[in-house]
Amino acid sequence: MQDQNIKCHDCGNAVGQNEKRTEYDFGKQTYIKCELCHAKDPVLRNFQPTEVYSRVVGYIRPVSQWNLGKKSEYADRKEYAVS
């Protein structure tokens, strides 16, 4: 992240390079809270759920719309990283 574009996750105010801030790392994303917002509530909130899509029988559909059998098959899948 570039310091001039850092904004607080809660209040949206710019956080200066030398100001105290709390960083929350989730996967590849980093969220910032300013000192005042962190003092009010140290827990990071207001996330949107991620919608995961996958292919079943030729159709790409959100996993949340699958029936229980397909959801359990999806949970059993193993992911492989191709190098």
C-alpha cells in the first residue's frame, strides 16, 4: 500500500505515515484502522461475504446455491498448485 492513500476501514479518514494505526492482514488484503477507531472497537467489522463460484455439470453457479450433497462434495475437493 502507498502511504498517501491509506484510509481507515471504519471512518474513512486518511491515516498519515507517522500516525499510529493498526493493520489487519487477511489473506492478501490488509485493512487499516486509525488509533481512534481502534480504541472504540479493536475488532475489524463490516465485511461482505465472498461469493465463491464453481462448475457443476457444465454450469458455473455460486456454491451457496448448491444442494447439500454438492456442497459436501465441494468440501471434500483437494486443491493443487501447478508450478
